[in-house]
Amino acid sequence: MAFATFNFFSKSLMRTVPINVVIPTDKVVFPGMPVPEKKPFKTLYLLHGILGNYTDWVNGTRIQALANDNNLCVVMPSGENKFYCDSEISGDRYGKFIAEDLVEFTRDTLPLSRKREDTFIGGLSMGGFGSIVNGLRHPETFGCITALSSALIKEKILSASNEPGHDFFTRRQYETLFGVDKIEDYAGSENDYEALADKLKNADNKPKIYMACGTEDSLFDANVAFKDKLIEDGFDVTWEKGPGVHNWVFWDAYIEKAINWLPLGETIKGVSSENVGIPTKEEK
């Protein structure tokens, strides 16, 4: 499994940005095992949560091994604390960065499929919000969305106060973050995940969606409510829940479930530092 860090110039952000990429172009299998077919890789654009960066998924989960076993390219960018949204007030255009610059650069640089059905977006917490918003905004690009413990905090956004310490962000910070003159304008905006779902209600190209959240997570009820809305709007939704809070223990377990849900084909475990013995009959 190959692991690389790229630095490239983003037109949307007007600066050079780093990304981590896992791509199993160097995969070797044991004699007698099927050899993966040489073809463009399916790709998962995987977004981190608030306070994190492009290193989070590699440091916190088994994403490298999962990508290798599933013959999947995983691209991990940084979103700072911007919720992967565009704001004309701040000038931050993280939505365009994710859906346009990042996809274009990686497809031009690596052997990736350009097919919608082979292109996925996912994330955790703030990254779950970002994957849902950008996946729904760009159904022509992303065929599947995987969202873990998503920060579906619309009610908190609309009720935000300017009093410091009331929330992670103040009211004015939310207005700047989402590019609205007053916070009430967030409802129905291009960053409102409920409005985006309504917009696609009658569309033929709705992305398939996988959602999961820990039952002890403070975001659990909001995730259940949005899952129910998506189903009501005609989306193909797979929902999983289990014991867990808002931490890497849950995300490590459920990113594996999410990847198993993606339409990836046969799993072939390659030779690696974690797999150095001759496989058993069951493993073959």
C-alpha cells in the first residue's frame, strides 16, 4: 500500500494545501491468491472533524489497511474549522475546494476512475456535515456518501448567541462561516443539509447514503431525525447505530462498516507488515 502526502495549489483557496493519500498501486498478494485487476481506482474523499487536519484519519483509524484490503484510494484533505462550506463573507471556499479542485487534482495525478459510481465522499462529525452538504450539492460527482456522527447542528446554528462561551462558535462567527448576513438566513441556504435534501427529492441521481452514530453521542437524535427525513424524501439510506460516544473508538469501527457498504467488489488482503504469513484456506 502506497502512502503519500501531496502539496498542490488550490484555485478556490488561493494557496498551496496538503493532502494525504492512500492508494494500493503497489499491492502484492501471496501465491495462489487472486491478483487485483489493473484498472482505475475507486476513490473515497474522507473529511476530518473539527479541530483536526489531513492527518487525523491515518492517526486515528486503520484506514490504510482498509484501503489496501479493499483496493480503494482514500484522499484526506484539511478543512480547518470551516465545515467544508463556501462563504462570500470570509472568502473561504472549502466546498469548491473539495468538490472541484481536490477531485480534479487527484484525478489528473493518480490512476482514479472518473465515474460517478466510483467516486465517494465521507467524513466524521464536522466532516460528516461536509460530506452530506457537498455530496448532496454535487450528486453528479459523488455516487455515495458515508457520514459518521455527523455534526447536524442546524438548530444550534439558528439559536446561536453572540455571548462568548455559549457555544463553540458565536452567532457572528456562524454568520461568517456560512456566508449569511443574519443567522436566520442559514435556513434554506446552500449549506443547509435539509434544504439540499428537499432540492433533490425528485431527482433521479440522488446519492446513496450510509449514516452511523453512537447511541451515547450527543448528536444521536439529530442524526436519527435527518436519517428519517432522507428516507421520507426518497433517498436510499443505510443506517447503523451502536454503543459509543463521539470518539475514535467508534469511528475506527464504523469506517470499516462504511467501507464494507461501498460498492467496491471483492476484498483481497495484500502482503504488508500486518500480513506476513501464508494465508489459511479460510483467508483465501
